[in-house]
Amino acid sequence: MKVAGGYYLGVDMGATNTRVVLIESQGTVLARKSRPTGNWKGTDQGFKELIDHCKLVTDEAAQYLSNISAFGLGCPGIVDDKRKVIKGTTIPGQGDLPLASMVEDELGMPAYVENDANVAALAEYHFGAGKGAESLVCITLGTGIGCGIVLGGEIVRGASFAAGEVGAWRIAIIKDGNQETPNLEALASGLGIAEQAARILKSGKPTMLVNLARRPGGIAGKTVYEAALQGDKVARQVLDDAACYLGLMLGNVISLVNPEMVVLSSGMAQENLGLLEKIGTVARQVAFPTASSAVRIVPSRLGDDVGAIGAAALAIACVSSGEELRALQNEGGA
């Protein structure tokens, strides 16, 4: 089935920022907007903010409006089998949320929802570093940690649509002589890195983080990166530890899935700190040798747009039964 029109809206509803893009079917971004996500105080308020944000993009690209075929959303949480309802959503105070139907009623076009890490994997598979690969794992490192798995062009969703939740994996560590088992996000996500740095600050170790913590908002993941780039040893150790934990996780994912490619989508991969290399080195040490030798570990090519582009790719796949994207993938060339 051919796609009726050539343009698609994609929204990445991140914990920190919401990004909207308008793309054509080959993946070219025609318009984009980004704004802080803020606190959802209720479905009506949060939904209105989302729709207003999308309309900013359609206003900017008004010449394409009549040919927008569908709308895709990447959201934290578990999405149902029809890609219409966010189940057990992470939006505070909400239960199941029929977000796709709400968007369809408001904007008058087909809409589809998927987990945010899954759409990031779709974006890299069809338009980014993974184009031409048969199998791909995309690890998203931001406020939280996500994992999207694409095998043969299809997202691996699991029996209850919760596949890839690696942020919940437990890591055994020894602290003050006692074994603890925090989850991976507590150690290596943006929030986790900030929390680890804050704990070290309380110990009184000399670090420039003391002064940076006095800024509005206190310590954040970006604060730790900034200090590490300026040579702060404490900040560097926090990031090295996080990279080690991420490498342990990734090595196990590589052994489990045996992918052709792993894409790391994160500022951690982009900063000149050698953290991507450290993650890859640890992962290859941990992974089953045959799987380790077959995989390529690379940074994202799509940057901050990856989630929104992936949401638009979801819309393309749902409207065209995947034919349009399969044709693009067969053109190959990673």
C-alpha cells in the first residue's frame, strides 16, 4: 500500500524536553520545535500544551499541512498492542491514557504511540547509523535509560510490551562493606549520575562540583559532564563508573540479542571524554565472544532529533504497513 501523502509529524515526549519535527518520507526534517516538558498537572493541561506545541510546527510548515498523512508520538511508559494507549504511563497522577485517539480528534489525522526508546531505535534503523543493518539495539541515555531492539525491521515489544527496560536491571555493588543492588538508572542515567555526585559532595572531597552545586537547580547530569571536561577528578570518576555500569549492561544485551549494531544515543557518547570507548570496551569484555566480534558499537547520527524522527517513522510504518520504510532500508548503506 502506498502512503497517501509525503509528510509526517513526530513528537518525542521526553522527561526533560518535548521535541516536535515534521519530516518527509525519506527522513529529511522540514521543521522542528523544542520546549521544556514541564510538569503535567492533569491530562487536559498537558494535552493542550502538547497540541499547541505541534501547531507551532504545522504553522511553520503550513505549505505541507494538507499533505501530512499521520502523527507519531514517542512517550515514556508501556504502550498497548494497537499503539493507541499509554498503559501505566509515567505521567504523574494518570492511569491509562488514550493519547493517540485524543490527538486524532484534535488534529484530524491518524496518530500512533510507541515507547520512546523503541522509536529512537526505529529512527536509527531507518534513517541513522543503522541504515542497512539487519538487527540493531539502540540505547538511549538521558534523564533515564532506555533500550529499543529492532530485528528484521520490527520492534521487539515483548509479551506485555515491556521489552528493553534495561534501566530496571539490578547491579550488585559493594558500598561500605555491604552489598547493594540498585537499578541501572540509579547509577548511570542523567538523574543517577547527579545523585551519585551529590552523595560524594556530602563526603567533603575537594571538587569544583561544590561551586557548581550553588547554581539554580543544583547538581544535574550536565553539571557533572561540565566539571569532568574541566578536569575535575571527582566528576570524572562518577562518569567513568557510570560508563562501566553501562558497559556491563550492554555486554549482556549483546550476548542476549546478538545484534549487528548497537547505537548509543546520548550526550555521553558525544562529549570528548572517551566514555563511548569505555562503554564499548567493557561491553566487549563482558559479551559472549562470538557476539562481541560481530557487533559494531557506534554513536547516534541523529542527535537530539532521534526520538521525534523515530516517532514520525512509526507513523510512516503504521500508515504504509511498513512498505515505505522497508524500501528505504533495502537501499542500505550504514
